[in-house]
Amino acid sequence: MQRIKFMIQLFLKEPLWFRLLISVSLLASIIFSSSYFSNTSIYESLSKLAAAIFFSAVGMKLRMKRVVSILLFTAAAICIYLSIHSLF
């Protein structure tokens, strides 16, 4: 429980733009990937792009930890590829 509180405190110390970017991209990814929007491929693509933005932002934040950063950038690249691929 203390680790969760510590992570929340670290998140709240971030600049407002970063907190908004992370929150909005995560929320958009969750909303657009829901079954309500699953009929249209553009919403699935938007969901994957929002996930890519989320992974890229967190990867930039953790760029001092190279392995984690590389994994997050790889996940972002996969999301971008899947987003483009789902449009066609």
C-alpha cells in the first residue's frame, strides 16, 4: 500500500501538462477500445494511437531507465503500426 501511495505522490509532483496528457490518452484509449465503438475501424485506430501517445510519454519520462524506456517505445511503435494497419 505504501508503494501505491508513493507512486501517486510522484505522479502528483509532475507538471500539469504531463498529468493531463497521461490521463487523457489513457482514458481515450480505454473509451475507444470499448465494445460501443468496436464497429468502426477509425475508433479502433484512435484507441491504438492514444495508447501509443501514453507509452511514448511514459517512455520519455523514464528515459534514464533504458530498458524500460526501450520497451515502452517499442510498445508505442507496435501501437502505431497496428493503428495504421487497422485503417486499411
